[in-house]
Amino acid sequence: MGTAKNYKERQANERLRALIAEADCSHSGLARQVNMCGRAHGMDLRYDKTSVSRWLRGQRPRDTVPKVIAEVLSGKLGRRVTLHEMGMAAEQDVNGAKGPQLPLSLHDALLRACALWQADAQDVSMRPKAPTSVAKTDLVTVAGLVEASRDWLITEPDRSAAHRGTRRVGVPDVAALWATTGALVDLDHRFGGGHIRPVVVHQLSGVVAELLRGEYKEAVGRRLFACAARLSELVGYMAFDTNQLMPAQCYYTQALRLAQAAGDRAFGSYVISAGLGRLALAMGNPRETVHLAKAAQEGARGDITPQIRSVQYAIEARGHALLGDRHSFQSVADRAEEALGTSVGATGDARSACDLGISFDTAYLAGERALGYQDLGQLKQALQWAEEGARAHPQARVRRRALSTLSLATMMVRSREVQAGCAVARRAMSLVKAVQSEQCVTALRGLTGALDSVGDETALREFRTTLADAPAVASSA
């Protein structure tokens, strides 16, 4: 039995051999780059060409070294290489296949973060308009979403956020990073994830990764991890905005772990509800959406801003609506509104260190309530809330204004207000053309589907003519 087991474990790794050949890399060259990459992560690696030969014969390196090898090959090939593709996934990783895991150690979290950022930066540089290669290797699973929230709930906080490295990182470095983050959040609102995501990914893979590898004390480290968490969550939403659900899950899980390193339970709860919960909603799993929102409420431990609490209730309410539970939807949506009301003129509220640029307000909540009533088939109430949401968004929030306006137009058409709905939709087109967002494209498809369902051929033909005047939008829709 032991001999058979050893034979199986040491079976030649033809996957790794093929990747090395594809990368046109010598055994010595690969070993040298693995050692260099390991040193950048604080690891003392001393591999040589003989080591690579052992890997090809089926030996799996210790600890997190396979991830370093994957990072090097990702850089050589210009795409993300996974442990499974490389033939070095641990047996439990292959059999579990539950999606991105929440790293236990902070060192492992940093290693995974930098590897993802580097691979993604290379990917968006080579194919800026194509889905990232992260999406080609795995599928989003609800089990992965739930497991990440469970791990976050039970994991103890990191004892220290200090780090030893070659470059000293201080308060001015972190202040500059936060200022940049604020600007990137604003740009995302104005132009959409398709335009801005490459910029944020390069910020993470370059500036943020270099700072995280530096030397900093406890207080600076907490703020640095907070900023890295906010940027990772932002890229997660940008991936969601461009219909790349697996990258979104990867970045949300990463943001959750970085928020934990920052000691920020409030922002972690926001990532679970607004990030993982919204992914579950998009995948058509409303029951898991409710569970994730409730886990976020429980895990915040009371230290939470009114905005984030309102988000948690709003996402939970959407789940209840899709389940057809009118009473729970109404009750929880009212709680979301009450939570927002406490933030008006309030002082001394608990504040998340990571929540810069979170734009959830009465206009956003009105849009969520409108969609909930639509899911319940109550179009009259849906229209009332949709009108409020479309009217109240600030000018700079272009993507959200476009989505709310298209949502309103679709609900009007479904309520047989066809001409008025088309007029509203035409007003939205200038907004839609300004952003690169698959959410907007999906909303346009929903509108054309509504027009088709009511049987107004003239209105449908005229609207398709309007779409034809915007080639970029028409080709996507």
C-alpha cells in the first residue's frame, strides 16, 4: 500500500512541464526567479535546476512555495496560473474546489494578494477589454461565498499588523495612498468598472504591494491594510460591474482578509453583505443572500456605521423579495431606512477605517426597494421607489444614475406606460454611453425584453434605432 501511495504522489508532473515549455524558461532560470520572488515575500529560498527536476518528477515543494512558483509562471506567461493548472494543488484543494479561501496567516494573505494583483495586472494590460484569466480557471460557488463568511466569523483578529522589510513606510505614504483611493472611487462612479479597473489593479500590484512588503509599525500597518482592503473591494465591485464573477469573488475574499488585518470588523461585514451577498443574489441564490447578510450583521459586533448597517438590511431585504416573502422584505427594508436615518446629523458614530467612498444613501436604498418590489410583482410600489431613486442620485454618480433611470424606464414599460418609459430611457442613453458597465448593458437588455413582451413593435423599433446611434453600447447589448 505504501509503495502504491508513493508512486501516485511522485507521478511525473506533465502539467508543470508543459507550462515551463510554454514560458520558454530553463530549469536554472525558473529556480533563480523563484528564489528572487520568494525573497520579495520575505522567504529564504535556495532552489536550483535539480529542484525543478524533482518538481517535474512529482515532488510538491513545502508550505507556500507552489504559490511562489505560480506567481513566477504567471509573470512569464502574462496570465494567472493556478496551482491546479500547475499540477501542484493539494489534494484537499482539488477535491474541495469551493472557490477562494480566506488565508489563515497574514503572511499567506500577503503572498496570495500580491500574486493575484501581479497576475491580474499583466492580464488587463494584455487584454484590457477581455475578461481576466482568473475567470477562465474556476467557477463561482455559493459554498465558497458561505465558507469565506464562516471563516471570517470564527477567525481571531491578527495580533500585529507590523512588518519588517527593506523600505520604511510611514504616515505620509499611507495618507497619499488614501488620497489616491478616494480619487479612484470617484472615477469608478463616473466611468464604470470597465474603464477604471486596470488603473486600480496596477495601483495594487505596484504601489500597494511595494508598501505592504516594506517596514512599518502597528498603527501604520493597520491603516495600510485598511486601504488595501478598500481597493480590493473596489476591484471586486468593478469585476462584478463587468460581469466577471469569479474575479469579483477572489477580490472580495481578499478584501475580507485584509480588513481583518486592519482590525476593521465593520468593513468586513460590508464586504460580506454588499460583496459576497450581492454575488449570491446575482447567481440566483436568495436564501444564501439572506444568510450572508445576517452573518454580516452578527459579525460586525455592534461596531458599525449607519451606512453599512443599512446596506446589510437592504441586501437581506432583496433576498427575502426573491424568496417571495413580502412581510420580511417590507420589515427589513424599513430597518434599512431607519438605519440611514440615524446617520443624519449624528455625531460620534462608529466609523469603519476602510469605508471611504461608500455611496449607500437614500437614493441607493430607494433603488434597492424598487427592485425588491419588482421581484415581488408589485409594480405600483416598484415604480414609486424607482422614481425617487432615479431623481435623487448626485450628478457625479453617473453609473448609478444610468442604472436607476433604466430600471425606472423598464418598470414603466412593464406597467404599460410604454411611450413615457421610452422617453425616460432615451434620457438615460447619454449616461450609459459615458460608462463601461455590463450592469448597464444588462439593464438595456431588460428594457428591450420588456418592450418585446408588451408587443409594441413601433416603440421597440424606435428604441433599437436609438441604440444603433451608440455603436459601443449597441454591440454589447
